[in-house]
Amino acid sequence: MDVRVWLLWALTVLVAASSARNPLYGLLLLLAATVVGVACAPANGRRPFLAPLRFAAVAVPFSALFNGLTAHLGEHVLFRLPAWLPLLGGPLTLEGLAYGATSGLALAAIFGGFAALNRVTPVHELVRLAPRAFHEAGVVLSIALTFVPQTARSLTRIRQAQAVRGHRWRGLRDGLPILVPLLVSGLERSMGLAEAMVARGYGSVADRPQPLRLRALLALGLLALLGGWLAWLFWPSGNGIALGAMTLGGGLIGTVLWLAGRAVPRTSYRLRRWTVRDTVGVLGCALTLAVVLLPLPGRGTLVYSPYPRLTPPGFDPLVGLGLLGLALPALWGEAQGDEG
Amino acid sequence: MRRAISGVIYGLSAAIGVLTFAYPFLLQADRAAQERIAPLATAALVGLSLVALLMELQGQAISAKTVAMLGVLVAVTSVLRFLDVAFPLPGGFSPIFAPIILVGYVFGARFGFLMGAFTLLASALITGGVGPWLPYQMFTAGWVGMTAGWLARLQPLTSNLQSWKLEVGGWRVGLLAGFGFAWGLLYGAILNLYFWPLAVGMGGQGWEAGLGLRETLVRYAAFYVATSLGWDLAGAVGNAALILLLGAPTMRALTRFQRRFHFQML
Amino acid sequence: MIRFERLTYTYPGAATPALCDVSLEIAEGEFVLLAGPSGAGKSTLLRCLNGLVPHFSGGTVSGRVAVAGHDPLAEGPPALSRVVGFVFQDPEAQFVVDRVEDEVAFALENRAVPPAEMRARVEEALRWLDLLALRDRPLEQLSGGEKQRVAIAAALALRPRVLALDEPTSQLDPQSAEEVLEALVRLNRELGLTIVLAEHRLERVLPHADRLIAFPTPPATDILSGPPRQVLRRMEQTPPLVTLGKALGWAPLPLTVEEAHRVSCIAYRRSPIAYRRSQVANRQSPIANRQSPIANRQSPIAIRDTRYAIRDMRYAIRDSRLAIRDLRFSYGDAHVLHGVSLEVATGELVVLMGRNGSGKTTLLKCIVGLLRPDGGTVALDGQALAGQSTADICRRVGYLPQEPDDLLFADTVAEELAVTLRNHGLLARPPVAPARLLARLGLSDRAAAYPRDLSVGQRQRVALGAVTVTRPSLLLLDEPTRGMDYGSKRELLRMLREWQAEGTGVLLVTHDVELAAQAADRVALLDGGRVVAQGTPAEVLTAAPGFTPQVAQLFPATGWLTVEDALAGRGSAAR
């Protein structure tokens, strides 16, 4: 699938997990993310994709405990801490634990979604996501990623060279003979690289300062964003205005991005074609988002509160099905490789 | 005029950043139902602010030299992150902040911001840690570099081309070490603020909108102590240690390189 | 097509101009070679072709340059990138992306070429450089020669009319260098591309050059330009064949061994003894040429030498600095060293040669303890080194790595020496007075300079100082003469001879056959992890094709290796 669709997918997991505060849904999301991460990862013999489950194994108990210790509501009291303890004093209730566990699950689902994203998309694809206005950032990242293996080899060579003159690792200070040659050699190499880039025509149009217009627009966009956010925080009745201002601000910034991008005449060697998979992926995300955000029946089960009395969480099969829309990419399995 | 607009953009984006980080403390009671989009919204806000700042910094004629230098420095810092050291380091000790601070100090605020933001981005890409917390990381790390650059303006390093004896006074190193310590803690606290509402849930008893600043701070403090204080403390101490021990010679080497290539970053 | 008119250029902060009043002309389709010592201005001239000087490096320039109708000094690199392609020396520091194809497309992306045309051009460039099989590979998996070819392809993607190359083969081993040069010759012949190439090892390229531009040693500024043979007559530093030709008055000056054969056959009519000797040698040599000791390990020469070597070792063991016996090493499953036995006597200079990947660097690392061998012994001055740490071993062994820059991190040259002493705890009573060492290295006036500000040759000497300040009894040098001009090589040899005179043993790893011919007391050939030949230079270097100096190729079976040998031998034969 296209990288952008994967990004959308991960963000959908984010929204869904934050909205569906229900342990059953949270579990469903976590499993969906794990399944997709396992099924769609490029096969190169890496370790099994257990990261989300491991994270959940840590986050859920921790969150449960934390919440249980600091929140003191609920009927089923398990334990009573002396009341003079700040924050901790009071009853430790089952409901508190349950609530914490739910939150932990949501966090784990979010983490799982992004872990899957990282696993499924090759790094240089992610780099290519950089919009044209940021193509310099893209080049910086490219260079960084290209130089990492070389720098690692440099590091080994420098360590050996210093060992040859008697260097021993006795303390942190002995890192100096390793760090300084690494840094300076790297910087010297970067000058050679800059020359090579310039010799190949890089920077022919990047050496233009941004017109004042665009920057003023940027400042205005930020102002609108800030204003809207302040209104949201401190002005309860100005809902519409706050949202409007923030949208305006975001829109202005986006426009500047687009305009700046247009001023950069570059083309891309690898073009990605939109495939059926991409469309299905988007549809799956849309389904999940619809289920989570729109006022559909069964919505009540989305938020589960164990207070004041612990009850089993509700589950609506339709909502569950909608959430499973996130697992659709797993149907196709491993990516076929790059573009056309 | 140009500098004025720069200043305005820096100020606005910083304000947005701070207000977004601090939103759990500031939110009024009847906004409680925003839980579902909070992580996305905060990431988006900080992200937009970051984008604006990056565009502003980039727009000023970023040359091939800058691009190449940034790329290589980011690579070096990323490799250092996985450095196999002879003795074990306490968790949370991330050796990427000391280079960001030193580079920002020597090469200036703009370069420092770009260095911080891109280092975190490259680190995330390499280690597979891309997530909605990334805008927070990039934004904050960028400001670490930027403020280090501003710190240097208090008393610039001698850039006299004739004098070959480059003294980096002990006070500078001490100042930077303290700076590194403070940012180590602050960075951790800010990142934690992203996860806090997620982890303890809104409307529950961990955090509630409208509780008032003091009460919320107390609760956050509890969360922070429980989750990341130890980690961040180790990181902060590590930053300070690295800068104290390795800062002066590294700064000398960087300054000499700057002289040799007459490299001027705006 | 390319014209320089009274070009003068001074680097920023430099006292003297790098180029002074240079006027040259280069026609279209010519293969031009730039020769001369380091620092004479070759790189600067090349960079003037596409405007990197002065746009990238700053400085002051006067005069005019015209390249295919463009003015690089005014227009700068962005405009000239379509006309002039540039390839740099370091294959590692030219790449932005990690895939071959994407790298070649980088230049095109910068110029907003439409995607369809981009594909066509990338295909074309890859095909010209024979890289179609490698198109999908990550760049870090390629060899040095392949990387340089990718760099050339990337420069070609914009369809330039001139290709400028700044010492592209100096970091490569001979085989890779051959690949690259073959590609360049092909591009020149078949595409009609004008090629301007700066090189130190002229032997490889001279036969193909249409024009030779020779830079004199600074501070002299008169640049010679013209057909190769003409210019070579007036140059001081020339390849061995040419030097021999000049001394013996051959005309036309031979550029290859074949030409030299032809010329010398004519000349030999004057000296029948040498002629007959060379005829006899020619009859014998086909056998030696066909049965290369490398290919056929049963070669009598190799076995005889190894036996002699073992016998010598048994007798000389008390006299030796370094004695390696049956050393074995493997990286995981790959066996790198299969039982290497080698010896370096007191005051002896042994040259270790072998193809790429034959294990030379591995051997050196095993000696100093950076790698732990699987079996065999290494003994220094009779004492076994097994189990000692690298730091301890290096108190008595000086190892100069391939990249001397890796060692330099201190603020001054004197401080570099002090660091080593401090590491070994010898700062209070140094075995060698640092001032004397600096004087021997020719760095007395640079004792307070920042090492990284010095030139490449000087930096190497600083590194050499840093490893010899502990007065080692053995010196190991890993390819110290890469990219060095003749003058610097002579300097290095002179310094090594001083150390040899003190009794230090020297083990030198190199690809440079001429250097081995001049410097070595003994030569060892390493192939596939074994020492396949060991003995005097005359024995070893003449027996293995690919490792034979030019003079020896010209006069086989005479035992002559260098120009001096040949002149002396000729003299005695003519008597």
C-alpha cells in the first residue's frame, strides 16, 4: 500500500483508540494492529512482531496500578491505604484498576498501530513523504540515512586506530579521541559531499530567500492558530469561533506549504501508482472513523466507565465490525514491492 | 522587517507549543468531551507549529553545505546513540542531546534547531519509533538546539581568524552542562505530558478538566515521578556529564572546522 | 572548446595564488591528462571548469574561462552542471541516496526533468558504465571501483560535454582503477566526451591521452601543455619507462611496454650483448608468464622461495624483529588466513603485496592484536605476542593505518605526540625526544599547528610521528602511498630508511609495484590467505605478472627492477 495510506491507517488507529475507551474494543484494535503488522511486513527474516503485545504487557498493569492508587472511587474496595498519604491515601478499588487497565489498553493499541507502520514501510519511503516545500529536509534525511552505515564503519576504524596508539577505555573522558575524529572527519566529508551535490546542479533554485509575502502569511496563520487555541482553552462558549480560527490557521499554513512547494521545480524519479489496495485501505479507515465519530446507534458502548460499580463492558457487534475495518490491509498480505 | 517577522514567527510558534504542552493544566471543565481527538489534535497543533518554524528557517537560503553538514551530523549522532560503550549506561541516558547543544552553541540558533529536529526525526526513522509523539519530540529537540544557539550570543566564542589559540573557558562548559541538565529534565517532562492524558484517561480520577492549575500539577507530578523521573534524571545527569567531560575539546574542533571552511550559517 | 585566458586564482586566506596567469586550450573530444605534484593546482584548475572555484570555495579570481561557450566564473555550478560533469576522489563522499538508480537520477530530479525522460537517461547512463546489473543494489555494498563508476554515471545523466575527474582512482586498488579507466577511455572514444583527468599514476593513462598538461612544483608556475611525448620530455617526474627512454635517448618516447620493446629492439642493434640477453629472456619468459605463481600454486619458484624462506627463518630467528608462523584467522565461516609464515629481520624492509581481499590488512591487524588469530604464533624480538592487549603490543610496534586522519584529534602536532606518550605512561621519560622526531618528519616548524589544517602528506607524517614516538622496534604501514606524488613517496622512503638504519624492522603493505621495486629488501606475495612467494624483489616481482615493474617487463630475466638498475646494467653491458 502507498505510504500515505499507511500513515492514514496509523492515525485512524490513534483516533479510534483514543475514542473507544472500552477494554473489549481496545483489545480488538490491539489485535488488529498486531495482525496487520505481522501480515504486511516485508519478509526479511526479522524478529517476530511482538512489540505491541510486549508494550501492552507493561502498560496495562502499570496503568491499572497507577489509576488504582490515585483514584479513589468505586464500590469494590480491595485495599485501604492510610488516609494521610497525599494522593495515595484512600481505598484501592477494583473499579480504579479496571479503568486504568482500559487506559493502558488504549495506549497499547496506539503504540501498536505505529509500531506496525514502522515495520511495514521501508524507511526511504517514509523519507519520500516530505512535501516539495521540504525537499531539503528530505535530502538531509537521505544523506543521514546513507551515511549511517559509513559512520558506523568509521567508528570502528577510529577505535582501532586509537587502540593502536595505546588508547584504553577507562572512563567517559576517553570517548574524546573517538568522538572528535568521528565528528571532524564526518564534517570534512560533508564538505566534499556538498561540492558533489553542487556540481550536480543542486541548489540551482534553492538559493532564493523566501518572499516576504509568504512569511507574513505564515505569521498570520500561526496567529489564527494561536488565537483559536486560546479561545478553545479559555472561552467556553466560543466553540465555533475557536474551531474556525484554528482551521483557518491550519489552512493558511498549509497554503504557504503548497505555494512554497510550487516554487521548487523538482520532479520525482519514482512515481507511485494508486492501486486497488490503496483504495480498500482508505475505505477500511473511513469505516472505522465513521463508526467511531458519527452518532450511530451502539455508540454508547464506546465509552466504558466502571464507576461506580464494576459491570461487564458493553459490546456492539456493528461497532466491532467497523473497528475491524482497520484489519483489512492484512487480507492482502505482504507488499508486492515498490511502485510501477 | 525581515527580522521582525522572524521574531514573530518564533514567538507565535513557541507560544502554541507551550500552550499545547500545558493544555491538561489549562483546560476548563466543560471541554471534557475532547478526549477522543486529544492526542491527534495536540500532535497536529504542535506539528503545524513545527512546520511553520521549519519553513521559516529553511526559507533563508539553505545551502548545499548546510544540507550536507546537517545530514552528516545527524548520522553521527544517530550512530552514537547505538554506541557500544565499554561500560553500561543508565537507562534514559541519550547521548544525542549533548551534540545537539554543542552544535547549536557553535553554529548558531537556526542550525541548532534544524539539527535537533532532524536528529530526532532520523532517530525515529532508524529505530522505528515514528509515532504521534514525533512532533513533540522534534519540536522540543529543535528548541533545545535553538536556545543553545541563543545562549552563545551572550558571549560569542572568539572567532578571531588570526588567533590560533582557541580558549574555551571553563565557565562556558559549566554553563552548558547546567543547560544540558535542565533540558534533560524538561524534555522528559514535556514528552510525558503527551502521554499523561492518554495513560490515565480524561474524566477519570487521574486527570480531570477544570480541576484548576494547582491540583492538576500535583497529579501530574505524581504521574511524572512514577513514570519517568528516574529516567529523565539519568538523562539529565548524562547530558551534563558528557558536556563537562567532552564539551570543550569538541567545541574547539567544531569552531576550527567552521573557520577552515568559512562556514556562515545565518 | 575549453579555453583559459590568463587565469589567476587565490584561495581565501592564502598568501600565494594557486593558479597564476594560466592560459590553455583544450579541443573537443580530447582526452586530457593533468599531471604534477600535490598542491600544484590540478584540482583548482579542474574546479574552474564548472565554476566550483570561485563560487563554492570563495577567493579571488581574475582572467577568463570559456567552456563550450559558457562562462563558469560568472554563471557558477548550477548552470554549468549541464555542460561539465565532475567526479571526485573519495568514492564514499559523493552519494546522497542509498540506491544506485536513485543516485543517478538525483541530478535529473534537481533540474526538474520529466519522469519519462529521466528513465531514459538513467538507463543510458547505466548502460554506458556497465552498471545495469547493479542498478538495484544499495550503494554501500559496492566496491570502490563500482562506486566510482556510479559517480561517473550520475555525472553523465545530465549529458555533459566535458567530464572532469579529480584523481578518481587514487583511493582504489589497481583492479578497480583499471575498470574505471577503461570506462573513461570507452566514453571518450565512443561518445566523443572530452575528458579532463588529474592523476598521479601516469603509467596507466598515458597511452590513451591526447594531451598532457604538466604542473611544475610550486613555486614555479610555468605549465606545460601539448601532446604527451612532447611534454614528457620536459617534465621532471615521469614514469619509469619514460625516464629510461629519456636517459637512453629513445625516440619516440615509449608510453607502454610494447612500444618500449619496439624502440629498444632498434636501439639494441648498438649493443648486441644486451640484445642477446633480452632475446634469451624473451624465449624463457613465456613459460613464466603462462604459469603464474598465483594461479598455479605448484609453481617451482613459489615453492623454492617458501622453502628458502623457512630455511632462512630457522637460521635468522634470533636476528628477526617479527616472526610469524602458521598464522590462521577466519571471520566466522570465511577463512581469511590459512597458515601465513612471514619474517622481518632487524633493519629490513619487507613489502607485502597481494590482490584485494587477500588478507593483508587482516594480517596486520592480527599482528597488533586488534584481531585474535585462530592459530599460529606471532613473535616480536623473539617474544610471543599472544594474549597481550593492543595497547601493550603497540608500545613496541608502530602501526600506521590506511586512514591516518583517524588518529588526529589533538589541538597541536606536539600534543598528538604527547597523547601517545601519555597513553603509554611515558610522558615523563619519552623514548624519543619529540623535538627530534618532529625534525626527522620535517614538521619542526609546524609543532604548534592544528593537525587537521595541514596538507594530506603532512597529516600522514603527524600520524606516523604519533605511532613512532614510543620508539617501536617494528613499523607496520598499511598502504601509505595512496594518492601520493613521486616527491612525497621519495620523502617517505627516506624517512623509512632512517628508521631502518636504527634497526627498526618495517613491514609495508602496498599495491604500488614501483615502490616495492625501489624500497624493498624482501617481498612477500599474499594470495588467498597464504604466502605464495617470498624472497628478494628481483625473484618475486619478476615471477608474477601483475606485480612486475615496467622496467622488469621490458627487460625480463635480467633482474633489473628500477630505472637505476637498468641504466647501471646497460652501462656494464655496453662496456
